[in-house]
Amino acid sequence: MWTESDNKLYRSFTFKDFPAAFSFMTRVALAAEKMDHHPTWTNTWNKVEIWLSTHDAGDVVTDKDKALAEAIDKVSPES
């Protein structure tokens, strides 16, 4: 579930291992590139953390972030 805090949408995802996490990141990267809207994220082994905000709008949450969050949920095996 996405949470909004400090003008960012945030969600963490946990996978069975690093290849599963990296595969997810690849799917997210492709979706983000199509939308021309890129996340701030980290990956440590099986965990991926994502923060979304729109830099051009002053680092606040916009409809672009909400749309990307929905796209991310669609490619997540957790959803």
C-alpha cells in the first residue's frame, strides 16, 4: 500500500530473492520510461523501496505520481 508523507508517495516491496527484486525493478523502469516519469528508489537484496514526487512541480505529489504508482502496482507480484 502506498503512503503519502513529506510530499512523496512511498511503498516498499519484498521479494523472495535478488533476481525477483531486480526483475520487478526492470518492469518498473520500462513503465516509468514510457510515462517519462522516473522514481527515486533503492534496492537491497530482496527489498525495493520507491518514493514518487514530481520534481518539475516542486517535489510534490501530482497525478503523474499517482498514475505511476498504479502502473507499478500492476507489475508487482504483490498486488
